[in-house]
Amino acid sequence: MSQAELAIRNAQIVDGTGAPSFRGDVAVKDGKIAAVGRFDGAAERELDAQGKVLSPGFIDVHTHYDPQLCWDRLATPSLEHGVTTAVIGNCSLSLAPVREGGSRKLIKMFGKIEDIKEPTFDEGVPFKWESFGQYLDFIRPGLGINVGALVGHSALRWYVMGPESQERVANDAEIGAMCELMEEAMAAGAIGLSTSYVDIDENGRPVPSRLADMREKMALCKAMARSGRGTLQTVPYCIDPQAQLRNIEELAELSLGSGVFCTIAPIVYSPAQPGNYKLNLDKLDEQRARGAKVFGQSMPRSFNINIRLSETSFLLYGVPAWNRLMQLSLPERLAGFADPAARPKLVKQAERLIAPLLHAAVVGEVYNPSNRQYQGRRIADIAKDQGKAIPDAMLDIAVADELRTEFQINDVIHADPAIVAQILDHPSIHIGASDAGAHVSQFCGAGDTTDLFARFVREYGKFTLERAVQRLTSEQADAWGIKNRGRIAAGAAADLTLFDPKTISRGEEQFVSDFPGGGNRYIRHARGIEKVIVNGKIVVDGGKYTQARAGQIV
């Protein structure tokens, strides 16, 4: 008779605590780890790890898979990158609570803030729920990945106040109603609340959460704290460095006043404002020294992004003439960008507002044979050869491709590995801010986990293997209150990732059309990930998905 369902033998075990790795076995039974180190019993399935690294499953605390989980319970491709738990509902946006017939506002906010298009929602998200608990009940069956779900403050406010949520502060009765809904959501399995200091809606107006005063925010933090747990996530007003520092101070007050853990994302290095990241780290340290549980999030990858004028681009929100055309249908958009009469204004605005980004842009994928000569070249060099302004050359190429041309902007922001390593290893920072599931037609946020090992462990030597694993597992689980996960220990949930440290990487971005409603997205298929195990079941095996579906709401 078998004593375990699964035994992984001869693994280099990195247990998630930061302790030195060791060679041994791990046995799994009933979705939990039954033995660590040496297992002399028998198992229904035996795996020889052949010295590969066995770690706890990675935790991604900043994703936007809320819509995608409605049609894709695997949250592809995050599982392929060793992620066994994903936190959704960030940046003040969730798909619940929502009143019957009131989903269009949420759809439009998701479209503006996270670049998930309306046709995708219309085909893939049925809105067969009202309460937050009902949404969790809808996605729970067949989950392949564990999900921690935040309640979106903007969704909550809109549910209670409607359009007035974008006009004024809430009164006592409205705050009371929001707090009651927050408590109900926590009881149903929510992990916390998300808000935003910076986001705007489809009309360019501040999202509902930005109208909340401190009284409302504190009441909501205390409401979730009554559950015995709770996290508050937010996006800073990154447009103004001093305002961002004030955001951190306010989070500290909320943490000190309610006891909840607060996290702000992202903290990044930009050569345009090279000292800002230090100011943020110092402010986080200062507030933590006061006893506040407030941390920043940062990511290992450079903030690389692709522009396709046939899709969406948040880089163009601040360029009025371009942004106006981006709101039109594709034929109208093409006509607008091709219009010779409109070109001088388009060129002038781009040169004034986004010149550094366009100067760094490289032509990627093209479609018209006449554009093949430009692949791999900087637009700045093409423009120089043609005697044109950079935006003019870019638009000529894009129009020839019916706007489908890929323009790659790489290694501009968060691209200095020495500085990024300092941020990632700072005690006031957690690794997060991946944005996986959002902005999918501009970049693939999934893959930060594998990128950390490929570059910062293997290539740059900035992290030990043990430290990198700890940053992606136990530190996240402890901070976010994700109990019984993040460590390889007897009795813990059997969320495990088996990988080859010599080959692990995030893979190349591919542009595919596999979203409902004809939506396109970038995706990455990881390399070097041998097995991904969720609650004792192998969900990814050799890069392929199995039929196992053992994910839980955590």
C-alpha cells in the first residue's frame, strides 16, 4: 500500500526560507507535503529529479487575471513560469461587486487601465454574479492555479455610489455600506482591498477610488482587518515624485491605524529621474521604522514595451492627437494616421511629448514586404536616412502595415541591472508588479519569476539561488497572509516547482491571437521548468499542461 501519492527523489531542495539547499526527497499526500529530506516509503508515482532544483511554487502578487480566469482557469502562461499562486484584483479594479446591468462601467475601466478590450469581455466574461463571493464561486471550479483575490475599491465604490463615486467623498451611510460589503467579501475568501492614486477612466476622469477621503480608506482597512487578515494594495501618483512620497506616508497611517499590510507598486528606476527610486526606498524605510507594515513592489524585468497602432498603447495616452485616433475603429484610425493634413500635428506632439521613447524604438515584426528592410533597425536611424522626423518615419512604416507594425522600446526604464538588483534585494521591497494578464497587446507580464533566475541569479550573480527563491515564496506568503504556502515543509500545501537552474528562462515574446472576441496578446513560454505542482497535482509537465485542476482560493 502506497504511503504517498507522489515522491520526488534526488532533488536539490531549496525550501523557501533562505537556508542552504540540500539534496533529498519530498513526498506528497492529500495535497500536502508529507515528508522532506528522506522518504523511505512507497508512492503511487515516483519522480527522479536528477539533481534539479525543487522549490516552493512561486507567488505573483500583482496580476490582472480577473477577466481571463473566466475562460482560462490556468491563467496562462503564469503556471509555465512556476507560479502556483496569483493575486488578482489589483489597482482598484475587480469584477465584483457589480449590479445587474452595471458591468459596462467595469468593462470600460478595465479597458482603459489594463488594456483588456470590450469584445474580449463581451465574449469571455458572462457576469453571472453580483457579490464578490459569487464571483469567487464562479471561477473556483476547475482552477488550475491558486488565486488570492483583492476587492477593487473603484468597483466597490461604483457599486454603492454609482456615478457619484466619481464626484465626491462618501457619506456615513455609504461608507457603512462599503464596509459591510468588504466584510462580506473577506468572509467569502477575499485577501484584501486594492485602490489607486493615479488611474483614470475611459473619459479621462479619476477612477472612483481617487475620490475617497482618509476617513473612508481607514474604515475599509478596519473592516477587512476584522477578518483577522487583510492587505491594501495601491498604485502611486507616479507623475509627481513628491505626491508619491505622500502616498507612502498615507499608507503608513492606514497600516498603523488598522494593522493591515500595505503595498505600493511599482518602484522602478528611470534614467529620466534617477534619484526617485532612492527617495521611495528611504521613505518606505522611514515609515517601517515607525512600525507601519508598508512595502513597495518592483520587478526584475526591464520595463520593455511594444507599440502596435492597431492595438492599444498607454504610452500614447498623453499625446492628445495620437490618443484621439487610438479610440477610433481600425479603418478610421488608419485613415487618420495616413492623412497628410493631420501628419504635422501628429509629428509635433510626438516630438514634444514622447521623443525619448521613440528615439529608442526598434522596428520589430512587420507585415508588408516593403517594410522588411527596416526590421531590427532603430526608427531614429531610418528617419535620419530618409531625412524625416522620427514620428513621421514611424507612421509611414505603420501605415504600410495597416498599423500592425511592432515597434519595440527596450532597455530604457528599469534597465540597469546593478540598480535594479539593489531595489529587488532591498528589505522594504517585495518582488511583484508583474501586471500579468494586463496590457497583453503591449507586453507579457508573466515571466518575471523565470527572468529573476536567468538574469539576476545565473547571468549577473546578484542573488544566490536560495535568496531568489525566498523572495518569490515565503516572503510573499508571510507578508500577504497566504497561509501554509511558500515553504517546503511537512504539512504545508504541496505547491512545488521543479526546474533546471542552468536553463531556466522566460522565453521569447510571441504575438498570438487566442483571446475571446478576436483579441491579440503577447505570451512567453518558459524554458527549464520541468514540473509545476499545485496542491499535490502536476499541472505543468515538461512545458505542457495536464488535465489536473487543483487550484484553490487562498
